[in-house]
Amino acid sequence: MKPVLLLMTLLYALSLKAQTGGNDTLNIDDKAYKFSAKKLIVPSVLISYGVLSLISDDLKSLNQSTRYETREHIIAGATIDNYMQYAPAAAVYGLNLAGVKGKHNFKDRTIIYATSQLVSAALVLPTKQFVGEERPDGSNNFSFPSGHTATAFSSAHFMFREYKDRNFWLSISGYPVAAMTGIYRVFNDKHWVGDIVAGAGIGILSTEIAYWLFPLTSKWFSSKEERQALSVVPFYQSKAVGLTIIKTF
């Protein structure tokens, strides 16, 4: 249901013609939209840890001991994690309204964020069905990976990508919120530690994919005149794969 609502929000946002102004984000030299293997390192490590937690006795023991400690000291039932997962992305829009501009205008960042959420859902939901890990509280078998944490870290990484070239400290401020979202999922007895770590990796990966896809997704939602003036050409050079953007004015 959440992907459908996000897609509807995207389409509504793109209909707001008055909000589409801003800097030209389709810069032929912009590295933000080019694939980089280095950007796969962190999400790959996090996802790998999560997968290992499903089969490693030591990591399973860590999952159990962490749950034991949290159940001993914390009463489950908080709902703040349902809202915290979206906080970093909401901050991006709020900061832009307050005049603190990010990398993209309203239309373009909405395309990117909606894409990241659709990619995240496409990775998380089938994996939950395939793995079938029981939640700590026994409520169902959709524990791995954590969808809340994936959403939170995709939102935090979206904030990082939008502000890292303009205000580094502001750009990383979403990560503590994302981390607390994952921690609350453990506190609420909904996820094991491994689920949280894997969800964080999926969230970061989803946002990276959204930025790499942006030259294509932005073209889909551009006007007829813009589509005629925009070309997207893949390239391979010096062992690097990417997309070249050619815009005619």
C-alpha cells in the first residue's frame, strides 16, 4: 500500500507546475548520477551482516542476548518509530521551504525520493516473504529485513545526498534519527539486530539506485519539449560505468 501512496504523491507533486523551478540538476559533468562501486561498499557490508545473522550461531546468539537485555529493561509499545522513519526526508522539504536549498528543486527531489521508496519496497517485501523469519514477538514471519529501518535510512541518505555538497554537518543529521528508528524496532520486540542492520543497508542502497536512475526517471516526467531536448547516453570509461546527460537549449 505504501508504494502506491508514494507514487500517487509523486504524480500529484509533478502536477504542481509552479513548484518546478530551481537550478538545472541535469549537469553533464555531475557525478551524482554516475554509478560508483565505492558507494556499494557500506550497504553491501550491512546487508551481508544481516544475511549472516540468519545462519551464524554467534550472530543468532547476539540477537537473542540483545532481545533478552531489552526485554528486561524496556517495555514495548512505543509508536514513535512509525513516524521517525520519514523524518529526514520531511526535513529536506522543510529546510527547502525555509530557504535552505538542497541539490534539487521540488519536482526533481520528489522524483528521486519516490523512486528510492519504490526500490526499497521492491527489495524488502519479496525478501520478507522469501526468508520467512519469525519476529521476536512471534506476531508473524516477516521479520527480515526491517522495512521501517530501510525507509529511515533511505530517507537519511536522501538528506545526505541533497546537502552533502553544501552543508556536511546538516547532511549527516538524518542518520542518528534513522539509527534510533532501528533501535526502537528492537525495543518494540519487532525485529532482531540482524534485521535492523540489513534494513539500513537496503535503505542506503535504494537511495543510491534512485540517484543513478534519475537521468532516466526525470526524462519520463519531463514535458514534450524537454524530452526532445534531453538525451541520456550510457558510457564506459576507465573502468567506470555511468550516464552522460546531453541537454539542448
